[in-house]
Amino acid sequence: MYPTARRFPSRAEIAARAPSMWRYREWLPFEGTPTLSQDTGFTPLVDAPRLADKLGVAKLWIKNDAVSHPSLSFKDRVVASAINAAVALGLDTVGCASTGNLANAVAAQAARAGLPAWIFIPDNLEQAKVLGTAVYGPNLVRVRGHYDDVNRLCVQLADRFGWGIVNVNLRGYYGEGSKTMGFEIAEQLGWRLPTAVVVPMAGGSLLTKLHKAFGELRDAGLVSDEAPRLYGAQASGCSPITRLVESGGETIVPQVPNTIAKSIAIGNPADGVFAARAMRGTGGWSAAVSDESIIAAIRLLAETTGIFTETAGGATLAGALALAGQGRFGKDDD
Amino acid sequence: MLCITGNGLKTLDAISGSIADSPIVSPKVREVAALVEAAGA
């Protein structure tokens, strides 16, 4: 997908570019300048000293995609990548299978681009996510069943109608957008890598793409640190990747999701095996946390950092607390 | 590093049952003073 003779920019060249995910465009599957969603990305990196004390680490940073533009989740990144690919490939309709955040992002960016969108969600999603999709005027369809049923349906629809379904037939372009979170983390830390990163896991793609991003920065000579230890967080009511990490196996055992954390309720995660390998390979681990601890963590994050996150973010902090309790972090962690 | 991937306004139902209703008062200083005293107790 990428030309072999790419020239990568220097730190100074990157710093001179607009504050968006496209400042790292040489690492994204796009040639030239994107025409759509040019202002997505470059979200705040927030210092969290009170939480650092609770976790027993030297420094704790929050990469805050809760304020991502335009639709308040990191899915804006992957959609920005996919929607530019869709237009470049001549596709005139986009779509997705979603647990909510992706639906919001596709609806918002398609509306801005003037593209029709068909969006498919499980019929039990939070009202805010349903309204937060419908307001943009897409064709929104609720499907009886879990996300895995919706995803299977969308694979068939992509073949039937030739739509650019961002997480199905545009998945290669879509997934690469997640790397920009990793690039931003490194640049915002002054071109260094953290020692450990905790990531919520639904399909497992974000964690694998962060791992890829950190490796690409090392390959380009922009950072020289060791790869961070990667830790995943899931809800105990849907934790197939955590179970795989704990078992040391190579095959995901699908689960029927049962958790309030619907955005990470994917019972058969497409990138689960790769995420497990990345965690084990970097010396990380995974934690599965209860719905009660997710709620408590949402409140703790808000009360200590002023950041109000959704249930997936609550799982991230609850997972970090659980991992800290297992002795996975130390005073040198930053 | 914690990766926070989405905004809490999207999942209000998850936490609405865990946060107590805030008190309602008349526009009287003494009613607020009672709340302040209770908060400091």
C-alpha cells in the first residue's frame, strides 16, 4: 500500500504543519494532500499527577480523544483516513457497522463531505449515540442482535451494493488512521515514547496500530526509546482478548457480550490475536474489569482530571488500576 | 499513558444511576448556608 521510496519528514518539518492528524501524512495510506476532514486529530495530552499517585507511577498522561473533532471520539481519525480513500477510489457512498462512536464519526464526516451514508448499529445502543448519529441525516439502520451480527451483515452489504464500508472493505485505510494517536503522543511528549500505554480494546485494532506507530517512528529515527509496554483493558462482560493473553493461546474464543461498555462489546474481535501478541511481545498484559469499576473509574477520572469519558474510557482507567494492583507499573513509569 | 477514546456525554445512561440528585433550594441565602454547613461537617 505504501511506496517503498517514501521520504519521511524531520521533526522540524512536522512541527511546521497544521495541528491535525495529517501532519504525519507520509505514514498514512494517502498520496498528496487530503481534501476531506483536514482538521481532525492533534487532541490534548493532559498531565494527571493525582492519578499518577494513585497508580504509583512517576508521571501519568491522558491522551484525550474525548474532545476529538468532529464527533468526540478517536473514531474521527480512522474515518478521516477512510473517507479520503473512499473519494480517491471513486466510491460515492460510505457506511459502517458500529457500536456507536464509529457511527457518529461516519455520519458527521459524510455529512460534511456531502456523501450519502448507510450506518448500521445494534438495536440496543445508548440513546445519545443513536441521536448523535441520526442528527447528521444519514440512513441509520438498527439491527436486532449484537455488533458481530451487524458486522457480518455489513460484509454482505459491501458486496451487494459496492458501498465504502469503512471498517469492512476500506479497513486497510481505516485502521492506519489510528496510528496518528501514537504519533501525536510521541511528538507531544517532546519526541519520546512513554514507558507504558493502557488502551481500551474492542476489536483490538487501536492497540496494534499504536504498536505499529511507535515502531515506525523508531524506524524513521524520530524517537530512540524502547517500545512501550502495551496494556489492554476490557469489560469483564466481554473480554475475549484478555482471556487470550491470560491463556497464552493463539485463537480467540468468541463471547456473547454482556456489559454496559457497549463501545467495546465486540465478542469476536478481528484484531484480537494481533493485539494479544503485541501485549505479550512488549512485556505488557491485559485486564478485564467489572461494570461497577468502570462507572467508578469514569467518576474518578472526572474528579481528578476534569475529563468526562464514556464507558470505554472508564474501562481504561479501571484496567490501569487493576494492573497497578497486580504490580505491573513502577515508580520509573512515565 | 492512558488512551481515552470517547466522550462521556455519549454514555450518560451508564452513570446516571450512580450520581445523586443535587438539592433544590429556594433563592434564600440561609438555605445555601445550611448546605455549606452540611458539606463541611
